[in-house]
Amino acid sequence: MANLTEQLSEVLPRGKYSVLNLQCVPKESKSIVHHHKNDPVQSCKVVHLIVLFSDDRPVLALEVFVYLDIPKNQNQVLRTIYISKADTSGLVGGLKLNVGRVIQILLRWILLYPIGKYYQDLETPVSINHEANVTEKHKPFVSETDRALHILIERARGNSVYGMPEVIPRDRFSPSINLLMDSPRNLTRLVLFTRSEPQYLFPNSSKNRNKHILSDSGLLKWWLKNVEETVKGGIFHHLLQKKVNILNADKYEVIRYFPSRDSDWQVGDVYSNEVNTNDSAVYHIPLLPDDPKGRFLEHLVLENRIKRVKMKQFWTELSIRQEFRLGITVGLIGVEGVSKRGNDDDYRGLLILKKSQFNRIKELIIGVDYSDAVDYKHVIEELKQKAIEMGEFEGRATSTTNDTTAANVQTTNARITNANTLPVHSLSARKAHNLNTLVRKKKS
């Protein structure tokens, strides 16, 4: 596989392009699925943001969250790739941009990203000792205000670092090299939900006449087609399941959305199976950002029902929530397979930033008015001023289908492998009982 800019050049019309390929530094995090405290899981979170520019105008962006879960015995890796948002700006002018082909390339690139590279770049975790530098004699503090006043007094006396917390590096988690190189033990899930909105990452871009906004049903069909094309390209060693569901729709209505009549797609979700039907949903449904499933889990915690709602009941209750009863079509798409590993050389040119730097650049991109030329031209000017590295290349495609769809949130055919011939993923089979840290309630 060629690097990202070389792949994009093959599908983009003739012209000059640049791509901003950002990734935040991988960081240890809580697992997106709760686990028993006596059966810990080491989890890591990464965010990718890829923005395509044409003639210095942002034309397409994709935001993806990647979560890695490895159990204590290191018998498997579960990578969850969550497509958070994808959007077009409508600033293509006369450019015939095939958005679907571009999205397929970006998804392939992320799906083949070597898992070991995430751990090479993993941020060193730290502990903070707030008491370390409060060393002068003092009366017992009766409040935080009392402590703060003591620190200010000592600093006023000349000790400018008095009371500064001590940052202590902790050991960084390093999974077994054998595990990372053993593809049959590396599982990947690609998940997303679809709901049509005027814009996702480019504010006010819906005002641009060249932006094509699909209906809910059209968007679901678009995503299914492009996910299907993505996984057809030999992305997995074994393709285990392809699932789609529409809340508040019967089975036969969902089947109508399958990309083709001889499709391997099934109605359902990648989290449910015959083994976990009677398990509490909280042990299997992930908490993902801006995701209706996660919002419902939080609601169950507040109602003190989180342990009692089983998998089947979870989907039933979710479908009757207000956000799904307004005549809209919300599609849930999930694909699971045994991971393949891309070539490390194909992942050069990626800009890996600390979270604060990543967020500042993201805010620069999503914080302007894309219906105002003066405003959106400010984006590329700021990036150049900050000397942000971008991959520049030229499109080589002579003709392409004009597909300027705004997307919500791919040449051997990979048939679905019988899941019964492969071991059930250990992380899906675990139960958890300590839910105290699942959701933090807001103070009233």
C-alpha cells in the first residue's frame, strides 16, 4: 500500500492539494466498556483528524477515535475504530470530487495502521503529588482556602515554587511484541451511527450551494456502500461480521438498505451474540463520544438501572427514546474482523501532537464560518503561519464521478468467516460489577 498522499492522488482530479493529517499522542484511558476491577484491561485512546485542502480551501474532513483494549493476560487486542464525524465544506467550486472514494482511502489507511505504532508513541502517564512542596511548618489546614493562603504567603516571602505539585512519571504500559505481531489475536471493530445534519465539522457550510446534503436514508445507504467497498479491499485477514440496524424499523425494512442482494450484511449489531443475550448491556455496549448508545447508558446510571437492563432490553428501550421517535432514520453500522498490519513506511508524514496542541488546531478548523470567504481563508493562513506540516501533492485522476455528499458520521472479496470457528473475543465475554466510576453525576 502506498502512503496516504499517493493514494489520494490516484482518485482526485488534476490540481493541487494538501492534506493535514493530525493525530493526538496516544494516551492511557479508561476502557470504553466497563470491566471487573479484579480483571483489569489496559486501555489507550487516540484521535485522528484528517483535512483535505484544494487550492488552500478545506473541502473534506474526517474525525476518528481509536480505542485499544488489552486484558491483563495479554491474550488479545481489541481495537475499536469509531467514525465520529465526516463532513464536506461545499467549497469545491467546479471540482468533481468523489467524496466516497476519498473516505474509503482514509478508512483503509486507519484500518491498516500498525497497532504497535500507537504504543511506541504512548504518552508517559504521571502521578501528581499536591503535598510534596508544602514543607514549611504550619497549623493544620481547616479548608482548601486556608491551604491556598499559606502557599501564597510563602511565595510572597520569596519561594516562587512553594506549593507547586510534584509530577512523578509512572511506568508506561508496554504490550508483548508477540501479541502485537500475532495478527490472529488482533481484532478490529469499525463502528459508526448515521444521522443527517446540515454540517458536522464545517460551520455554516450548508449555505454553500455546492454542498450536497443527503436525507437520513440516503446517508445510511451512502455509508453502507462505502464501508462495503472499504472492507472488500483485503483490509482484514478474516472478516467476522458486518452488521447494520435501524432503530424503530423491522428486519425487512433494514434488509432493503443492504448494499447488494447477495450481501454478507446481517441485521443487528457487533456487540450482541448468542452468548451474552442475558448479560447486562453495560458490560458490552461502549461509551463513545456523542453517541446515542452512550447517552442512554448514562441515563440508566442516573436511574439506578444500569445493572438490570439486559442486552435485548437495552436495544428495545433505546429505540423508543425521544431522539428516535421523530421520524428520522438513525443507522447503526458495525464491522469486525481479524486485523491486518500496514507497512510502517506508509505512515510517515503523520503529525502527532499533544492533546492541547491538537485541540488548538482542531478549533482553528471548526471555529470559522465556511460561508464567508474571508473567514475560511484564515484557516490555511494560520496553519502556514504556525508552520504546521502538511502533505502537498497533485491529483492525477482524469475523470471521476461527482460525489460531493456531506457525510455524517472499499481487490479481493473478503467473505465472512464463520465466527464459530474462531475464539470469542475475551474482552466481550467479561463481566463487570463496580460501576462507581462509569458516569460522574453532575453536582446540583
